[in-house]
Amino acid sequence: MPTKPRRSAARNHLLVWGGFALLLIVAPQIFHSGLGVNMLSQMGYLIIICLSYNMQLGQGGLLSFCHAIYAGTGGFAAAYAVNYVSGADLGLPLVFIPIVGGITGALLAVPLGYISTKKAGVTFAMITLGIGEMIVAIAVMLPGIFGGDAGMSIDRVYGKPFLGFTFGPQIQVYYLIAFYCFVCTVLMYAFTGTPLGRMLNAVRDNPERVGFIGYNTQRVRWYAFIISSFFAGIGGALATINVEIVNATDALGSVASGSYLLFTFLGGVTVFYGPILGAILMVLAYVLLADLTSAWLLYLGLAFLIMVMFVPGGVGSLVAANVRMARFGKLRRFAGFYGALLAAGVVMLIGVSAMIEMIYHLQLNAASGAYISFMGLRLDTTHAAAWAGAIAVAVGGGAVLRWVGKRYARTWGVALEEIESEMAQRAGAAA
């Protein structure tokens, strides 16, 4: 008979995964516009890619700068597979094409991963950076294989419908991506509990001790690298199916690899669901933020800088910390702090954003006139009053944010001490 804690854990897992599956099913019914379904589709395959990247970074401590080549290679393999299958009329349904991308990504990782994982730390990162640039250069040199600047296009609607799905409408493509997203997420979570996954954590934390007890640390990293690249290839194949085109520069380049690193870190590498949050943030930044302002990359860089300085664990660590506070019944005391921090942060952001938008207007769009429209206001970029107002709002919001933040930090520290004391009392009572 399973013990009560085991039954409780199994029930919790069932609720979490059931809720995740339900969310994937109903999400397009809530965000049912063309843009909404397309964004959800992008989130689906980016979740797979970011989770696969965190298998190296968060679980293995391997900072890779070439993860995009495995996702991109999977995308090209999917394009070749679709074009070949549709031309030869082999009857292989589109639903199996992402597996081709995954296998291709894993096969590429066998030799390249073996070379990369010979070293760890900074040396590993530099090796992956060199490999990534080399692969991109090769792709540019071989336009006959990689399609050159135009890339490779596909027609995902081929052959007979699969269970009634033609995969022409975007909603059908979304559910294909959602299916793979759910399955891959479950498998990658299961990997964390396998002996290889546990050993990967040990190699990350103390490779000398792992080697001392007889394990080959390089082989552990290599195996995990291959598995990670397999899932990255699936994500890249789904990306190709979604947009029906793949380009070497966009799919394999350092910009793509940097994006996976940036948003996986922003989401949080210390918790499993952190990269899921990072993938969602990536789509919101690239689709919505980029549409709102031409300075979106500057905002993104500032957000990354703030997270590194003040929340190095990412958004996921914030969620985990507050869940822990709620579990011990101490979250209620922070409601006022969160309201004040949010209000002060929004005020400071308005002031900073006004200055950024005025600077960008003066540098890029001065010929269109001196005025800009900002949050319903008409600001004169050449008038000192507009600049003084923006500076005053930014400084005022920042001052309040700093004042509230100090008191929040002190209250948080007291709550942590109370939690540690309660845990010690429970341990003593159990003993």
C-alpha cells in the first residue's frame, strides 16, 4: 500500500499536469483571434526549446551559446522531410515530422556534443560559441542546401487528412504544437528524476566528487547534451511547420541562441517551470513589445539587467518563493508591499519610458516634427518642460520604489527567519 505522502504527491502531480493539459486545450478558445492563436503556437514550440536549453544550463550548469543550431537543424530536417514526403507521396503524416527534427538534432549533437562537453564552465561556453559561428558560416557557404537568404519553404498541407486534420488552419497547427509541447514537457520533467538527471545535477554541483566515486563526468554531460538537442530539434521542426519557412541566419544564428539564453534566464533556471515563463515572455516581447515601440530592445536589455541585479533566480524563483510564503501562511503581510511596489514601479517606468521615447524620436524621427504621442499625452521633445516632467516622474517613482523596497526586504527577512524557526520546531517534534 502506498503511503499517504506518496498518494498526496501523486494526486498533486495529476492535478498539475491535468491543469496544464486543460490550459493548452482551452487557451485558443480564450485567445481566439488570428494573432492570439499564432502567439500561442509560438509559445508552444518555444517552451520546448527553452526547457531543452535549461536541461543544459539549469540542470547541468552548461552555458551554451549555440543551442539554436540544434533547433535550427531540426527545422531544416523537417523542411526536407516535408518536401520529400509530399513530392514522393509516401503518405507519412505531418504529425510525425517533428520526430525527424528531433532525431536530426540529436545526431548532430553526438559529434559536436562530444567535443563541447570535454570541458565545462567558461571553456565549454567558448567552445559552443565557436561551434555556433562555424555552423552558421557553413550554412551561408552552402546556399544549395540551406536555401541562402530566402531559406527553405514548405507546404504543410499535403497528402490525406490525418484523423480529419489537414493542418491548413492555424488552429489545427496549434493543437499539433500543443500536443508535442505537453508530451515533451512531461518527458523532460521525468528526466529530472532519472538516474542520469540526478547525476547531471551532481556533476553541476560537484564534478570532482562525482569523478572520485567513479563516474565519467564528461559522458554524463554528453548524454544530457544529446537528449537536450533531441527536444530542441523537435521544437525547431514545429517552428518550421508553424511558419512554413526556415532561414539559416534566423534559425541557426547567435541571435536565436542568445534569445534562448536570455529568456530562459529571465524565466528562471532554478525551477523547472521557469523556462516556460521565459518562453511566454519571449513571445510577448517579440510580438507585442516590438509592435509598441522601436526601442523594445533597450527595454528588454534593461529588464535583463534589473533581473540579474535584483532577482538572479528569474521570475520562476519569485513565484516559488511566494508559494513557500503562502504555504507557511505569511504571504498576506506582503499584499500592501506588492501594491506599493507595483504602483511605484509603474510610475518610474512611465518616466523612464517617456525619456527613452523622446530620445528615440529626436534621433530617428525628428523630421516628422517635435511632438510625440505618449500614453495619451502630446509631448514636445524640444521643450525643457517635457524633459523635466519625465525626469521628475522617474526620480519620484524610483525614490518611492527604493524606500518601499528596503522595508519589504526587512519584512521578508523576518518572515524567512520565522519559517526557519517553524521548520526547526517541526523537525524537533518529529524526532
